[in-house]
Amino acid sequence: MNARLRKLYDDLSDTFWLVPALLVLLGTVAAFGMIEIDRSGTVPAWLLENWLYNGGATGARTLLGAVASSTIGVAGTVFSITIAALSLAAGQMGPRLLRNFTRDRGNQITLGIFLGTFCYALIVLRSVRTADEGAFVPHLALGVGIALGFICVATLVYFVDHMASRINVDTVIGLVSDDVRRVMRGLTDDAPQPEPPPPAHWRDAEPIRDARAGYLHHLDENGLASWACEHETEIRLLVRPGDYVFPGAPIALIKPPRDGAEEAVRDATALSPTLTSSDDLRFAIRQLVEVAVRALSPGINDPHTALSVLNRLGAALCDMQPVRMKSGVVVKQGRLALVVPHLQYDELVDAMLHMIRQNAAGKPAVLIGMLEVLTQVASVERDPPRLSSVRRHADLVMGDAERDVRGPDDLADVRARYWAFVDMAEHGPLGPFKL
């Protein structure tokens, strides 16, 4: 159930309409509240004379009509600019990055302020009465409406500046790299991790099948482990967040079997038809990699963007130096309860670098940039298995350069960066000066 609630929260966070709808509701409620205060006659005379609108009904209607017509017009412009930004992002940076624009609170609040002000002005307008109609002018509500008009002006200035920065590719790369680091923090730990049991441990396990289909969006590890501990059994999940669950295929193994295991696994997992899991590190990395791959395509040919992505990926690997990837083993009350196939360091580096390297064939600037990033990672990371993974990718880069880079000078530059990496990996930052 916890997984489904988290999925519902993520789905609502991804929707573009929720915040504008709440602001429209707030504007509507505020309009009725201001009108009731005006009707009660509790507005101080000094406030009415010095700060609020104190004209007649005709002027009030003109003023409110101007506020309503202008705000709805600007709201349409804001919506058009947002759609244009989405089209630009989809074409140049990839359709998966549209999620970052639709989730942007600045865009949602801007549209909501204009629509909320429009609804506020309409509701207050309908309460204005001339002398022939009963002579009622809601002075306080009109004053608030004028203040909302000024707020809309400031919001428009903010929106133009906000969108100009959001469509900048470096800004988008920075935002996505922040997502990578956030998810990475949830998958790492400073404490030693328990080792998973060997594959032979599950030889007598019984498979748990799932009739659903979709991407694993959320997983309630603690809830499922608690169920396994309570029923004195062990569960090994065969999928992790971001994996596709095929109908009828085994989703987990259980040893020994227990009644209700299928329901427990179903309650602890939430599926989604689209790959948008906030718990999936590979998805966040794919977003960055897609920006680099599109930048390296012949239609765009922007190696500087690819280098910027490589720098962010290298920074994420440097952040991992003091921590370790979680093993996915959950122990409850001193006994094994759950094993989840968590992402490991080799898989992480592969997801970051394979596709970029494959699309950078024949581009020495990008290959040199990749070797320089790997050199910086090697200067920070001194764990032998991790260094071996980084070294493997440096060897792949060098192999691609030997095969695809035709210019002898360019190839010599790549070789020089490769041997600088080898020296860093073998001797560390001090190099030959190390005692």
C-alpha cells in the first residue's frame, strides 16, 4: 500500500494541472470571502478613504473587466510559451526531459496566478451593483483585485526570466544531474552492507508470478521484508525499480512458500505504463545520456553539450567515492528477509558511458573529454574493483580511437590522455612523487 501511495504522490506531482487548479480554487474562495467582508460593513473608514478603491459601480466594473480580460490573455500567452519550450526541449534534448518542464513549480504557479486572478475578478464583477440595481461596490474586494493585478505583472516578468533560463541546455543538464545525485544518495550507504546469499541458496525456492504488466515504479522494501519476517520466509525479488514486469513471468522467489505471498508482493509493488520512476537511478542517468547522444547526432552536432554531460556524470562518480552501493539485502530480527537486485558500480558506470562512447566514434574531442573525466574519477576513487571498472571503460575509449580516429595528430592526443589516465590509475594523484 505504501508503494501505491508513493506512486499516487508522484503521479500528482507530475501533473501540470494540480497547482493551477488549486490557485483557481483559492482565487474563487478569496473572492467570495472579500465580498462577504464588504457586505458586513466592517471595513475601516480610514482604509477605504486612503487605500482602497472608492469610486462608483461603473468604474469598478471597468476596472474589474480590464483585470479579467488582461489576465486571461496573458495566461494564454504563458501557455503558448510553455508549449513552445516543451517542443524545443523534446526536439533538442529528448522527450523524456518533458517531465522536468511539466513538474516545474514556477510554470505551474505562474499559470495558476493568472487564472486565479481571472476567476477572482469575474466573481467580484458579478457582485457590483449600480444605484438602480441596489448600489453595492465591494471596495475591499476591488482593492485586493488591484493588488492581484500588480502581482500578475511581477509574475510575468519572473516567468520570462524563468523560461529563458530553463530552456538553456546547461540548466537542464544541471537539474537532471541533481536528480541523479538525489537518487544515488538513496541507493548508497556508509555502513558495511550484508552480502547476498549465493544463487544456490534459492535452488529450492518457488517462483511468484504476477499477471500485471508495466514498469516497476515503486517498491516498499521495508513492508515486504516485514511481511517475510512475520511469516518466517525469505523473498528474492527478480526485478527492481525501472524494470519491466511481464505478465505471467516470475517477479520473485520465495523460500519456503507461504500463503498470501502473491498478495504481499503485489501490495508492495506499484507498476506504471511509463518509465518515470523516481527510485530508478538508471532512468535519471538515461535522461542525461540522452542529452549527450542527441548532441552528438549529425543533425545537432554539439560536442560541447556532450562534454558538459560527461563532466556531470564524472562528478556523480566522484561523489560515490566515500560510500558504497546498497547490496539489496534486508535483514529483519537477525535473519534474511528480502533480497532486491540493487544497481552495482559496474552497471552504473556502464549506464553512464557505454552509449555516449558508442555515439562518439570518430569524435576525438569527446573521446579526449571522456578520458579526462575518467582520469579525474581515478584521482578520487582508489578502490581496486572500482578502478578496474573505470580502467575497462578507458580501454574501450582507446580501442574506439584506434579504430575510428583517422587523423594522426588527433590520435596522438587521445593516446596522451589515455596514458595520463593509466598513470593516475596506477600511481594516484602524486604520480612519480609518491613516496
